[in-house]
Amino acid sequence: MKFKKKPVVIEAQQLTVFNLEELEQWCKGSIKGLRLPANQRVIDIQTLEGEMRAQIGDWIIKGVKGEFYPCKPEIFAMTYEPVEAA
């Protein structure tokens, strides 16, 4: 059998060197590597599957149950598209 995802609108933000602290607060994660250059820092996020790491360039998604998890940019681009604000 084949299935397709239901059309669900999600919130997501891409992690950059400029919004690292803002996204850490949004997803209740913790920044690792504070002594490293900003482009090498990461955010560890507690997900439903355990702790996952988001790197600069990754998307952080807020799921349908309010959970957060990282997603690599190429997977995000294949799975999601922007919607117009209501």
C-alpha cells in the first residue's frame, strides 16, 4: 500500500548563526559548543524519540502535538512548502 501525508500546517524556523539563542528558547533546547565559532554551535533538542541535535542550516519544526524536532534542509525542502498567512 502507498500513503501520502495529510496536509497539515506546521511552524518551522531555520537555524542560523543570527537566531541561535532565539531558537534555543523557542524549542526549549540547549546550545552546545559556546566556545566554538557561532557557525559550529549546535542546539540539542529533547524530542519524542530522545535528544536530537540541530546544526546551523537545519530547520526546527514544531509538530502537531507541540513537540520540536530538527530536520535537514534537503528533507525539509522535499516535504514542506510555504503557505500564505491567514
